[in-house]
Amino acid sequence: MEHIVYVVDDDDAVRHSVIGLLESSDLHAIGFSSAETFLQHRFEDLPSCVILDMQMPTITGFDVADALKANGREIPIIFLTGHGTIPMSVRAIKGGAYEFLTKPVESSALIGSIESALRLAQHNAARVKEHYALKQRHMSLTPREHEVLELAISGKLNKQIAAELGVSEITVKVHRRRVMEKMQVRSVAELVRAVERLTKHQPAE
């Protein structure tokens, strides 16, 4: 099993029909009859997407999308609704939905959207993994190495860094080399880009 397609729809007939279609296309699917059970289940660490009914009792599709986003889950969402309107579709897409489809939907269109969404999920998973590894490398730096890194990416030369830290230029060179090795970069330009990637993905306060 290399992926999961979640199907969240309170209409049993629709849910079973969609799951049957996906399984016939060699797509692993898990169904949920309510948004609550979907949000409470244990998410697997696999590329996934969710086919989400827009209109459900107590919790709407928009509420589910907001809850996933609040929990930091980057799961492409394909909204599937029998009561779609243009304002609703615009709101869905602006809210980050991957696709907005209306019932009944053609099988080929649904499968095509799912396969495309899973490719996006695969890309997202690789990006998250890469960012985690970069963060771990950054965290492995000593306090002094952090100081040297910050001064180096600000454009200061070894002589200037040494003067600011009150150490010898040779000591700065040693720390700088260790920073480059730990961060797995070969130039200051690469170091700057690595730090920018870390800053860009920092959660908002």
C-alpha cells in the first residue's frame, strides 16, 4: 500500500459506489460515514487525498478542510457535492481545495483528479521529509556555530566575524567549515538558501 484515498460521505450508497470504483482502479480507499469519525481516526504516514462531501450533518466540508489545515495536514481535498454553486466552488478553491466536482461525476474525471491529487501529495510528502532533515541539521549546530552561521549569511568576512565574536580568524574558519559540513552545503549562497527554506516554513505565531 503506497497511498490512501479517504472517502467521506454520509450517503452510504454514494460512499460504497465511490470506493468500489477506486478499488477497481487499484486505488486503496477507506470510507467514513461522518466527518467526525474521519477527523478522529489515526492518519497513516502515506501520500493521501480525501474525497469530501460538501453537505453533511453537523460538520460541513469546509469545516473539515479547516480542521485538517489547523492540524497541519497537507491532504489534497476533492470536494464532491450534489448541490454545487459557483460561489461555493470559488470559496472551496480559495480555501485550498484541489478540485470541486458535482454529483453525479464521470468516473474518468474522478479517477483523473484523484491520481493527480496523489501525485501532489507525494510531492508534498517529499518536501516535508526534506524540510525535517534540514531542520535536524540546523538543530545539530552548537550555539557558537549558530552565531557564525548568522554572521556568515549576513555577508561578513571571516576577519569581521572574528572581531565581532572576539575570537581568532582561524577559530572562525574552523566553525565555518563545521557549519558547512553539518548543513551539507558547499557555498554561502547555498547556506543562505537553506536558512531561507527553514524560515519560510516556520509556523506563524
